[in-house]
Amino acid sequence: MNRRLQVFKHLFSDYAAALLAWWLLFLFRKEFIEASKHGYSIAVGNDSNLILALIFLPFCWLGFYAFTGYYKDIDRRSRFREFWQTLYTGTLGVLVLFFVFILDDSVSDYRDYYRSFLVLWSLHVGLTFTGRMLIAGASIRKVQRRKIGFPTLLIGSGPSALRIFEELEAAPRSEGFKFIGYIDSSAGSSLLDQRLPCLGSLDKLQAVIHEHGIEEVLIAVEEHEHARVPELVNQLQNEFVRLKILPDAFSMVVGLVKMNNILGAILLEVDFEVMPEWQKSAKRLFDILFSLFAILIGTPVLLAIALWIRFDSAGPVFYRQERIGYKGRPFRIIKFRTMRPDAEKAGPQLSAEDDPRITRSGRFLRKTRLDELPQFLNVLQGDMSVVGPRPERQFFIDQIERRAPYYRRLHRVKPGITSWGQVKYGYAENVDQMVERLKYDMLYLENMSLGLDIKILLYTVLIMIQGRGK
């Protein structure tokens, strides 16, 4: 499926619906509400407010839809989801338009406000939903007729895997699964050899996903293999795939699954999302605005720190290091240098409270957390967030995961300049302390919200002012 074309179709449809709804509202108000003031004739071309509205408002609607995440996964729509999402966002947007642009108009009867609102709401929601249904309906029919599908990997090689494969393939209407092959989960005889190519064993799972462009993964292991399910989920949570599982393994991942299919095969989808799309957009917008503000206001401080580091010790002002970020992808973090240039000549090492490698300026910068300020550049680049679990190096991640395999769940979100773990615990001096600090970051992951981010940020500022950074 051409996803860019599909997105363009929805953008064009939503734009046209918003433009037409506002124009028809204008006609309605001129002919039925303001006729006594403006007469019957409608000078559309001479109304500057109308022209500006027709140019400006449709783009506002597109931005609003993008903010709520509507154009994400545009090729995986259901009619039910289209209806409720259009109804919710349309109603919310019309309410804003009504209070901003219409409520201050002068009318002879207060009931005209209700008429205007109902007309605008009916037109906008109705036109938008109609356009979306025509586009989504055409796409859904292509999926159901197996003209298009999503590359799917089946994990399992026993009776359960064979049964679900045959059920999905024999269904009169496809659910979008385009099976590329299977992963042998038992390392023994397989019932799928004559039906699908074997793409490898479980230890090659992530490599297979990348090599074949897998978008859907379906776990269908046997009852005696259920102990592997949590580890499979753990491996897949940072891949850009949709994961579904047979109900008989439901208890192994309870709390992460959702059911969204009634008529098709009974499959449970594992939901790795930690925030609604609108909150993700709001968090990203906050990150950009706060980072720009911090860099602008803090420029004199940044320059002063840079000069201090330059005259305090030999070596560069900034320190760059590879860390692991969102979805396990590496990036280079930037900080003010607080240690001697040869601090890790013997290999990766964590710093201690009285570490002799720390420079005089570095001790102050670490206490006040000012060494982290350059990371606002990482935030603007999109590698980090202002608030999120602190990123670690792969060298230490490997050690942490041997003690706490669930650590990789933190990669569901972007790492942050400050975190709940950083506020509650501070810098870790060894892997034991890293594991101890991990519990705070896991709590953050399960309770993420914009309100929590602001609270953590306020506590971070307080620690910086008091110089209590560990």
C-alpha cells in the first residue's frame, strides 16, 4: 500500500470538508440569520473575513487532526474507529470555532447561536466523515479481497500455528495478514513446512523482522512453550511491528493486551503504547518550546560555563558519547565535559562521589546538573525529551538486563534530560545502583502524563538551585 498517497487522500478530503462546511455555514448565516442586516444578496467575493477563513481555517483543522494522531497508521482504519474519532475531534474542534469566531456576533435571537452551532457541527462532522469513509472503505475492501496486505511473521510451528494460519487463509475476508514465513519455536518437526518458508529460529527473530520488513507478528506457540511468551514480548516491544497473540497465552502478558476484532479470528493485540497520540504531540511541542526557551534564556550561562571549562582543564568543552535511545536506537548525547579527557582510557566506567577523574568545574556542574544543559540540543534534534528515563550506554545496558530483563521497556519512550529516577536517586555509581534506580523509571513509564513531567521538572530545578545533585 502506498501510505503517502493514502495520507494525501485523507489530507485533501479533510481540507475540502472543512472548507466546504465553513462556506456553507456562511451562506446559512447570511440568508437565514443576518438577512435583516445584510439583505438577501450574498457578496461572497467582497467578504474579506470569509476569504481569510476559507484560507486559514482548513489548515488549522489539518494541524488539529495531526496533533491528535489521526494520520498515523492511516492504512489500518476501521469504520467504527473512523466514526468515533471523527465525531470526537469534530465536536471538540467545532466547539472551539464556535466560541472563538461566532459567539461574539450580534444576533437578534439567542437561539440563532444554537442554530449556527448545529449547522456547523452537522456540516463539518458529516462532510468529514463521508470523505473519510469513502477513502477508508476503498482501502478496507482491498485488504478484505487480499489485493493488499501487511507482511506478517508467524511464531510457532505446531498445531496451534497451523490452525490459526489455515483459519486466516481460509477466511472469506482477509484481515490483512500477508504471511511471509514462520519462526520455528520448537527446533523440531514443523507442521508448516509445506505451507510457509521457515525464516529461522527464535534467536534470529529481530534480524528476520528487519530483513523482511515485517509489520505484523503473530505468536502461536504451544502450551508447553508458554514460558517463552514474556521474553518474546520483551524482544518485540521496541520493534516497529504490531504484535498479536492467541488467547491461550493471554495470561502470560495480562495487562498489555486489547481485543479489537469481533467477527474475525480471535487474536489479542499487545499494546505497547504508553501515552495517547495527542499527549505525545503535546509532550513533543512542550519539549521544543521549553528547549528553545532554555537555550535562549540560558545563553549567557552556557557561554560562562564553556569559558570556565576551557580555562579549568585541558580538553574539549563538550563531551559526546553514544547512548541508546527510543526503540533501542543509538544516538550521540552532548554534555559539558566534567572529567579529564583520558577518564575512560581503561574502558567504560561510572563515576563515584569522590572520583579523582572529575575536574574542579565538573564537581560544581554535576552538583547543579548544569552539565546536562547542552542536551537541549538533543531534544530539538528529536533524540531526547526534557523528561524521560536517562539514556545509558550499551555496555551497561547489557549488565542491567542480566539482572533486570524488563529494562528494555524504558526504550518505549524517548530518554530525558531529567527523570523520576534522577530526581529520587541521582547519578548511579555502579550497576547495582542502576538497577535500584530503575524502579523509579518503571513507575514513571506506567504513570506518564504531562502533569507528572512538569512536577519532575520543578523538582529538578529545585535540586539545581540547592546544588543537591548526586
